[in-house]
Amino acid sequence: MKNDYGYKICYKLKGKKRLKVYLVTNRYDGAVWDVRWYETHSPPDRKTGKPIENATWLILPIKTLIEYKWRWRGCPF
């Protein structure tokens, strides 16, 4: 799967409709590895610090240049 802008790893809690972006990455194989890890080891929520449990993890492509610039605006590297 080829995408020039990257991928976002999102999760949706059981019983909720809203998707939340957890991580942005450039590589699809890295995104697949992260999702497999998150399914077995619950990562902490960024605001509360509590583990994210009962979540469905998704890999979605970043489709536009505008979204790409917005998603990577706070990137530390």
C-alpha cells in the first residue's frame, strides 16, 4: 500500500462513534506493527494516562496535503 503523506493510527472505544487519532507515521508496515502491539498491550490515553481498553484500532491513510501539514505540525523531529 503506497501513500505519499503517511498514515494515522486511530482508535474507537466500544459503544462510541468518534474516532480518535493516537499516532501519525510515515510507514505502513510500522503502523501495522503498532496496531498489533496496541491490541495486546493497552497504551495510555494521552490526557488521562489511563490504559485504552476495549478499543478497535484502525489504520487510515492521510489523503490530502492540508491534512498532512495539519497532522505533522507538532512533530518533534
